[in-house]
Amino acid sequence: MEIDGLVLRLNPFRDYDAMVNVINERSSFSFLARGVRKIHSKNSFSLLPFAESHFDIMKTKDGLSLKTGNVVNSHSKLRESYQGLLMFDFLSEVTIKFLPEKELYKAYKPIKRIVELLEQGFDHYTLAIIYLAFILNESGYGWNIKGCQKCGQKDDIVAVNTSTGGFICRNCFDGQNGAKLSPRLLKIIRYIFMVQPELYDHISFEKDECLVILSLLEEFILGTVEFSINSLKLLQN
Ligand SMILES: [Zn+2]
């Protein structure tokens, strides 16, 4: 079986092998890559972070296994930058944790777009909050940004509730489980939960603004989804 796809994760397995997750527009694949962590492995380049490659994989009794992999687009420039590697860890971890294996391909379009924009030097903090909002939407944890979560009114939104995930109006805000935010931050939150991949480069935000939003989303994820995102720590520096 021959497939083209983008490497989402390479998980070390036994001494020299790895389990690999690859996605393309329509499907997600998980296969074993034997010997790929040996120094002279001919397939290793096709499995580097962000690489888009052509794979020849075969069915074995234990599942899919890689025969050969050839790089189509290595995106090597991203791998050589610290920000690029941070973003790869982040995109990879968040996607794997939130989406079931069969649905990983749903992240292909946004990730491909983010890779393209990172290569153009677009702000990675902005892309990080956009991607986190995308993955929350996709996994059923999207925030309610249409109006006040409690009473439904659309005006006078002043805060977010980080335990239920959504907007709160002035009347309903009780000072607990969340924070009052500036109109601009509320606008950014609405934006990231709605923006489509084609428009990811519409606007970039200040680093400080992105960090506030990242920590609000993290608070929500820790409390509601109940897992932590390890790669966030480095991204928040
Ligand atoms: Zn309300």
C-alpha cells in the first residue's frame, strides 16, 4: 500500500524501532518503522518531524509496517529552528491527546496551513492559540462564544468561565471560575474559536495577549478535560 502524508508523531519503540503516526487529507495511519532509529537507516529522513513523505507500507500479522519512505517535502528549515521544534511538539502532543487515532487526519488541514505560515515567519504564539481552539472545537470541548453561557444574552460580555468554557455577561459573572477580560482579549477568543485555516494569517496578536489566552485555555483543559499538556511549558517561555 502506498500513501502520502505528513509525520505527526514518531514514538520510540524497542531499541531501534518506532511507531509512527502519519496523516493526510482523508486518513490517519499508524505503522511500525523497523530499525528506523539506527544511524544508517535509509528511511529515517522520511520520518522526521513535519516531513511530508511518500510511504510504501505492508500489512503484517501485527499491523502495518514500513517498507520504504521517501521525503517529498522535508520542511527542514522548521526543524532547524527552536520555535519550529517547539511548535511541532505542541501540535503533535495536542492532536494525539485530543483526537481518537482514526480522527487524527482532521488535523491535517490546520497543521499543513500552520507549517506553511511558520515557514513564512508568521507569529507562532498566534498560531498556537488558534490551534488549541481548533482542537477543542474538534474534540467537543469548544467554548461557547455566541453569547453569555448562563443567560444567553449577546451584549455586555465581560468575562470567561474557565471551568465550563465560555463567555459570561456582566450580570451573570460571579467572580469565580474565571476572569474578567478586556474587550480586546474577548474579541481574540471569539476569533480563535471561529477562524478557518485559509484565514489563519488574517491577524497576529501580541505575545502577552497570546500567553494570557494560553493560560486560560490550559486552566480549562486541566479542570475539565483533566490532562496536562507538557509542551505548553516551553511554549509559554
Ligand atoms: Zn448572562
